[in-house]
Amino acid sequence: MPAAPTTIDEYIAACPEAVRSALAGIRDAVRRVLPDAEERIRYGMPAIMFDGRNAIHFAAWKKHIGLYPIYRSDDPIQAEIEPYRDGKDGVKFRLDRPVPYDLVERVVRMLAAHHGAGR
């Protein structure tokens, strides 16, 4: 059994080739908002830290990429997130459709503001 990835680069490299560019695109979108944030593997998935405690996670699944946690709020962006909503605190970007990287950036900006990060 292969070793569990210990870095985001290892995580992306272990995924099917068709998924790698979408994962890298999500990582890049998050990094544009949080360029100095620490990267980790938490709960077996990539995490980019807001403040050393809170993070945004993303993970590849069979038919989608998940982004977690995306809390509900009164922010107007919620209407744009809703078509991707999966359960209470996550969103799913289907692998058979383009990932809305601009939306990912705006969601991360909203979450960073909530956590007081990226200032």
C-alpha cells in the first residue's frame, strides 16, 4: 500500500492525471488570496491554513473535487455557491465541468475575512 501523502504536491501527484490540473487550479486560486499561508495535509486532504488553526480543505473524489468547510452566511456570494452546495458545509465541483476558479477565490476571500486572515 502506498504511503499517505505528506505534502500537497504529493497529494496532487498521486491523483489521476485528468484531476491534477483541477486540483492545481484550486490550490492556485486559494494561494492568490492567501499567498503566505501554510500548507498541510489534514484529515488526509490538502489544507491551506488561515490562522494556524482554521483551514480550507480540498480533495479529489471519483466524480468531483470537494472544498470544505464552506459555511453558510448572509454574504451575497451564497447564491453563487448554492448550485455547488453539498450538505451543510461543503461544495462539489464535478470533474466533467470546468471548475469556477474565480468563485473559489471569492469564497476564500470571504472565509479569510471571516477568520481575520490574509491581511
